[in-house]
Amino acid sequence: MSSPTVTLDHLIQTRLAEIAEDAWRDHRIMPVRDSDGRVLQLGTAAVRERWTCMADHGYGLCNEPLLTHQQASTLMGMFNDDEPIPNPLIPPVEVGLLDPGVGGFLPDSLYHFSDVVAEYRKAQG
């Protein structure tokens, strides 16, 4: 009798689906498919939207893009491991994301785009 074969791609896809389900259930955050995502730009830097907040923070449906630590750092022009948004207005959401640099899933933070823009403006003076 042969046992079913599980590929690494299948395991990764399964884990990504689990993370997306958890993010939706716990935080009302949904992943954005590549073709539907916006390009988010600040100054001369730009990143693709990957997550959107569908929660109500007290003012109705949020619908803001959410940025990973790396994306926020890129838009802020920071190329180190410092926290890009030290005091966000809306608390960041902790999720597990696939990190190609280590070939596995690591904890990461998702920041609301409005917090990144506010921090950018503060840094610009």
C-alpha cells in the first residue's frame, strides 16, 4: 500500500490558507490577490497591496491596505530592522508570513497604511 505524497508546495499553500482564515476570523483581515491589489506609493517608493482591513474600528468599514514590516520600512526609506511605526494609531496585527529569506514562516506585523503615511509625514517635518 502506498501512502499519499505531500509536496512542499502543497504544505506551503495549506499554511497560507490557514493564515488567511485565521486573519479573517480573528481580525477581519483578508488577503488581496495580485490582480486586485493597489500600488501604494509614498515619495519615490512603492509597494503592492497584499492585505486589506475589513474591520470596523468605530468609524465604519476600514477598507485600508495593511503593510508588512518590510513594506512599511521600504516606504519609510528604512533599510534596517528598526520598528517602522513606533506608535501606530491603530494597533498592528500579528500574523505569520512566508519569508523567502529563511524559507519558512515567521511572525510579522501588519500596519495600516494611514499609520505609515502619518509616520512618513512626521519624518519629513
